[in-house]
Amino acid sequence: FSPDQVAPGETTLISLAGEDFVTLTIPVATGSNDLQVLLQRSLSEQLQPYQELQQVLLVIFALGVAVLLAGVMVISRNVTRPVLELVRGAQRIEQGNFEENVETRQKDELGRLAEAFNSMATGLAEKERVRDLLGKVVSREIADELMSKEIELGGEVAEVTLLFTDIRGFTSLSEDKTPQQLLTLLNEYFTALTGVIEENGGVVDKYIGDAVMALFGAPVPHTDSASRAVRAAMGMEKALASVNAEYEARGAQPIQIGVGINTDEVGVGNMGTQTRLNYTAIGDGVNLASRVEGLTK
């Protein structure tokens, strides 16, 4: 190469035989002639440490990205899985399944949320058991009425149709039966008649021995309460025929009933005490319905 290609004291890149060299010339004064010291080093050798460092940095970067992705996946799974489990738990509760709890393996905010969710499910299950039990003690409509608002004594005046029915000659009917046989007979009888009353929108207020008191128009109001009560009375006569057919097939004595109906404005609401109450109807209209039933003998 020509010395003119290199400026004294400066580093220059020169290609020789297809390879790049880093070149440096240093002038040396020797009498009348100029002498230059030429220093050269292969560019690839010069850059090798940097290339190695670059490769190390690329490896470190790749490992960092891999670790970051793995961490994101772990965190995402730890967050997403509990959330999805909560969603599935909410769906189970929506379907009426309060028994299966959400798993609470974590101790963070999601874990506390899952514990609160399980406590809520337990409370809903308990409330549903109370509602179910209350619905067996009183009618479902009265149970919903009591559960939907704050329970307090008192009520309101409403137009209600009262229906009374009882078994004719129940005393003589029960004389030749054991208490267990009598309970079985009454339960079969009450089941048949109660089904007819509820099919027509009535509510069984109470069972009084062998008698049944039913309300039409309370706690759920109806504009055709009287018609519903009359249809229920006729339906009870048909249901009784089926019940008597079963009694006679077992060699038991068939039973007869009387039904009395009256529509009037009466007081309906919770009667009793703060610790023990009963949703019922009171008033002259109730007494008149009972007297009418007594006249059906």
C-alpha cells in the first residue's frame, strides 16, 4: 500500500488481501530522511472480544426474555386460575349448588376473596335451608313473604277469600285406629287436598286437627280469589274420590268432608310475639267461613 494512504499519527482502516487491518503510522525523525513506524492489527482480531461480549449479551438477553415469559405465565396462572374458579363457583351458586367450595390455596388478596366467597356460599346455603324448612312449616308464598322483608308483628286489611274444610265423623273414624295409622291417613288426606289448594293459587294457613284453613288473595293478592276458592273446593271433592278409592282398596273406611267459603275484608299479617309468630287472617269474615263450613253437615 502507499504510505500516502495513512496520515501520520492517525488510525486508518486498510484492506490487504481481502482482509481489513487497523493501521497506525508514527513518524520517526532520523537525519535527513523521514522514517515512519507502521503498526497494523487485524480488524477481526481487534473486534473479537467485542463480538464475544455481544454474543454473551445476546444469550443473557434471551435468558432474560425466557425467564420473564416464564414469570408472566406463572403469575398469570396464579391470578387467572383463582379468578376462573370464582367464576365457576358463582355459576354453581346460580344453579343452586351451595355445597362445593372454591379452593383457597393462596394467602394473598385472591385467597381472602375466595374465603369470603365460600363464607357467602355457606350463608346462602343456610338461608336456602331455612327457606326450605320454613316452606314446609308454612306455605311457600308465606315463606317468601317472611324472608323478603323484616319480620314484624302486625299486618293489613285486605279482601281475602277464606276456605275451611274438615272430615265428617272424624271422632268415630279415629276410634279403631292407632295413632300411627291415624297420622298416615291424615297425611295422605292433607297431601291430596293441599295440592289442589296450591294448584288454584291458595295458601294453607294452618292445619287444625283434621281441618284445613286456606287463604285465597293473601299474601299474594288475586282479583278472582272467590273463583279460585270455589274451583279448589270442587277439585278437593275429586281428589277425595281418589283418596277414598285407595282407602277402600286397603280395607279402610272412606271419608267425607265439608267445605265452607266466604269472601270478606279481614286482617292479614304476622300474629303472635316477637319470638314466635304465625302469618294468618283474623276477623268476622274468618269466623263466618268457619260457621259456613259447620253448616255443610
